[in-house]
Amino acid sequence: MDKVFKEFCELIEKKEFFEAHEVLEKIWHPMRKSNHSDSNIIRGFINAAVSLELKKRGKNNYLKVWNTYEKHKVKINNNEIYFNTVEFLDNYKKDYL
């Protein structure tokens, strides 16, 4: 899973937000169908990438989608990978949004 999140962050840094979203979709789909405890936080990360893509495309609703990420990010459950991803996204937001 470390590799997936590393790729996600690298794609965000390259402003390839749609592709970053796709990377997490691959692991999220099986999780959500099994009611995995991490499915909401993964969905939150996907929403963050979607929000950034919407901003890139000049869409005004990007903050509404970012707020969905904000709602889910509190569900990280002391997972270091998730914590690092939240920290990365929150720092990225300062410069991009």
C-alpha cells in the first residue's frame, strides 16, 4: 500500500490529479464493497484529488469537494501512511487552492 500512496502523492505533485484519483480508485472499489474500515478515508483522498482537478479545470465547486475530503480525513486511525498523506495534501492545498 505504501507504493500506491507514494504514486498518488507523486501524481499530485505533477498536477496529474485525475490520474492520482484513478490510482486510489483501484484499491477503493474492493474496499467499499466489503465495508472495509478504511474505505471512507480512501474516499476522502480520492475527493481531494478530484477537488484539485476541478480547480485545475476552473470549476467553482472544487471547495465543496475538498470539504468532503476534510470530513473524511479525521478517520485516519493512527495509520502512518494515511497521516503522511493528510499532511502532504494539507500542505499542498496551501499552495494550490
